[in-house]
Amino acid sequence: MLIFHSDDTSLRRARTELHDGALVEPFESPERVTLILEHLKALALGEIRRPPAYGLAPVLAVHEEAYVNFLATCWARWQAAGNAGEAIANIWPARTLRGDRVPEAIGGQLGYYALAADTSITAGTFDAAMASKDVALGAVSHTLATRDPSFGLCRPPGHHAASDQFGGYCFFNNAAIAAERALSAGKQRVAILDVDFHHGNGTQQIFYARDDVFFASIHGDPSVTFPYFSGYADETGVERGKGFTANYPLPPGVAVARWMGALDDALARICQSGAELLIVSLGVDTFENDPISAFCLTHADFNILGQRLASAGLPTTLLMEGGYAVADIGVNVAGVLSGFER
Ligand code: Q9C
Ligand code: ZN
């Protein structure tokens, strides 16, 4: 399988994440990509290709221009304001406040454009996010041109990023950007299957009222799991998009057989949806030893996941999302890719 990667994804190296009330070294690190790449190379799983730069137009097909401008300028403005640490939101237009005005100062804008305080903005964040979406665009362009599967080693991840919000380690929604490219290349309908441990709230929000992208997500029950405010089973789409969103919230520690049952159901729905292309938001934070997640997939289960994804029989692009057990991340990703090609 052709693998898309850019060294520029390492330009984001944040030092701080607000986690359990303390500032810790972020779980989402550039080493994740290094380790996956090393492992894929060692197994000779496919040629590794650097994507071209696709510019901002594909980003603006998904994200609001004011949000993109905010991301592009946030770090410089945060520094110019004299702040010592990394840019972390600490105030939001919460339910009892006004959400219809964008503040002028960077501290207020951070809260307006953030959906969680876990994700700092720092030097290189914007450039790495640009590289990450280029990796996704390179991968999907290859699949569109050849019908062959591809893997985009995206980082930072994308599925929590909404049309004008960042958080959960995500800035640009790589899967949504790739889906829009497929639609503009002439596909009538695309499916996005999100198997990351966390609900893909951003992807869901972007396509919630649309019938040209079918979105399915298998994830930790939001009543007890980040992102808490999205991902319940009764979220099925609105307007033209009614029935084009499918959520499979599962309890922490769920038996793998039940997770696989949800996978089979989601794949059946995707095949029925008339999708001509499958984009997989591939998080491997469903691994039994993931430090911030609560599912129980083993190394062998990732191989089975790859086989079942392939059984849908659709042209497929897999895009990296989460996965924080870094010692095992290469094995788990390689397991999916080799299962897919079996
Ligand atoms: N303090 C992805 O997997 N924090 N994002 C959870 C840990 C946010 C994960 C609680 C986790 C976001 C792409
Ligand atoms: Zn995740």
C-alpha cells in the first residue's frame, strides 16, 4: 500500500497539555509518526511518498476562513501579547454567555475557536497542520487516480476539528478535507468510517446536514468519555443528512467481539449507502494499553480490523488519527495495513 508522509508534520512539538489538572508533555507527539514510519519501513509495507503542497483552497472547502486565519496567526499574536507559556484556552462562550461575538483579543479568540483546553497552540502548529492535510490529500488523490488503497500518515490528527473549532489534538479535519476532494473530483457519495477510540465530533459536525458523505463512528460512550458532548446513538443527521450519520457508542472495557459487531454493522451501512470511496479515520487508541483510552483491542485485532475494512470492497484511503501507546503504535498500524492487503 502506498504510504504518504511529510517530515513537516514534526514541526509541531508542543511542550504542554492540560491533563487531569496538570501541564504534562503532550500525548500527541511527533515521535508517533517517527515510530510508525520506522515500523512500516522495516516491514517493507509500501513505498513512502511525500505529497505535494495543495495550498489553502482544500482547507477552505471545509473550514471557515476566519478560523484558518486565527490558526495561522495565533502563536505570533499570543507571543506579542507577552504570554510566557503556550497558547491554551481558558474561557469559552459557555451556555450562559454570548456566543455570537468574536472577541478581539487573542485570549478571547482562543476560547471562541477552541473546543477543549487539552490542545495548546505553539510555534509550528499551523505548518504541521498544513503538512498533515497535504498527507491526507496526497493519499486520497492516489486512491482516486488508481482505485488502489493508500495510507496517509497524518499528524496532527483531524477528526475532532470542526468547521471553526480545534481541540482534541486536531486543527484541520484531514478526513473531511480528503472527502471534499473526492466529491470535487466527481464522486457522488463518500463514506467516512471513524474507528478512533474518541468520537469524531468534528467530522460529524461538518457533514451533519449533508447526504453526500455518510459518517459512521465507533467510540467510547460520550457520557463517560471525551469529547463528552457528541457521539450519542441518537445523533443520526439533520435535514438532507438525516440517516447519513451513524454512531456506535460503547462502554469502557467493551468486549472486542462487541466492538467487531459494531464494525460489521457500520461497514454494512456503508455498503448500503452507495458510497464510491471509503475514508477510514484510523485511530489505534482502541489498543488495550493506550494510556488515555479504555477499549481492549490487541495486536491481532488490528490485523482483523484491516481485513474487515478491505472486505467492504471499496477504494479506500486510511488516514492516521489517534493512538498514544507509542511503544506499540507501529505494530498496531502495520497490523491494520497488512490485514487490509491480505
Ligand atoms: N486528559 C485523538 O485521539 N483528552 N484525540 C482526553 C486526557 C483529549 C484525543 C483526556 C483526547 C483527544 C485524535
Ligand atoms: Zn482518539
